[in-house]
Amino acid sequence: MADFNLEAMSLKELQQLQKDLAKAISSYEDRHKAEARTKLEAIAKEMGYSLADLIGVEVKTTRAPAGAKYRHPENAALTWSGRGRKPQWFADHIDAGRDPSELAVLVRSQKMPGQS
């Protein structure tokens, strides 16, 4: 370990040393936490579980964004997925007594490989 003459160091050098020590301590703790987590995950896996199963952490599932189901008749950049609050342009269209299918986005069916 290096010998430091703290009395001979300037305030700026002492502050830099303090920052370097804080970074070293944090890095050390992170490495040891990662090692512990790896060991615990291996033990849990050996027993047929995931670590999340054992400690009760819920894994949040994310839903893919919904595709456009309706498109504004004059501004193609405005779309609505059919979820959530209706946009005003869609509500105006319905209030005018028109059919929502007129605003439906056309979805092309894709053929699966091997189909003719």
C-alpha cells in the first residue's frame, strides 16, 4: 500500500484522494455484491428455482406497443390503436354518424413460409 503524507498534500489533492477512495470503495462493494449474487443464483438454479422466485421479487412484464388500428382520414401521421381514450378526430367521425371501419388501417396478410 502506498504511503501518503497527508500533511504535505494540498486541499485539492486531498479532495481528489477522497473522490478516488469513494470510487474504489463503491467498486469494491459492487464487485462483491455481483459475486454474491452469482453464487446465490447458481445455488437457486441447482435447486430448480430462480433467485427472484426465492426472494419474492416480482418480474414486471412489459406489453408490446399496440399497432395502429385507425388512421386520421386527412393526416396519415395521426393514428390510434383502439386502446385508451378516443382521439377527438375519431370521436368527431363517430358523432357524425359515420362508420369506424372507414378509418381502419389496412393490414396486409402475410403468407407463412411454405404456403402458396
